[in-house]
Amino acid sequence: MIDTTNAKWDFSKEEEYVIKWFNDNGFNGKVIKQYVSKTIFEIEKDNIVDKFELPQGIVFHNISSYMKQFQKNWDMICELNKLRQLKRGHKK
């Protein structure tokens, strides 16, 4: 679940969509900071922690495409993490 207690003001439709998307897709984390220009989240899934920045100005009908791109990026981060662990294991 995404902890929203650090929110400064009400969420936009886009922020609400992203929070629901993270929750529906098994992410944990929190809102770190809301700025006029962006909202910063700290997210975690499968022992991988990262930051996610949602810029303001993404039109609501494009937010699902934005999150699909994020999912591809997250999958790449997970794959790189696995490869790093494999490489460390071979050094021993």
C-alpha cells in the first residue's frame, strides 16, 4: 500500500490513478513530497526500492500509457538487479 500521510493537498486525478495503480500492482511505498511541478514517491516491490516522480501536466487520458512505460522500466530495473546478484554469486 502507498502511504499518503505526507500529502500537502488533495490529490489530482492523475495522482489518484498512480496511487491506485501502485496498490493494484503490489507496490508498497509512500508519498515523499508534493510540489507544484511534480509528486515524488518512494516505492518498493520484491525488495527493490526506487523513487518515482509524477510530473504535473500529464493529461489524465495519457496516464495509463505513462504507467505502462513505467512498468517496462521497472521490469528492466528488476532484471538488472537479478543479473547483478548472479554476477556477485559467480565472484564467490
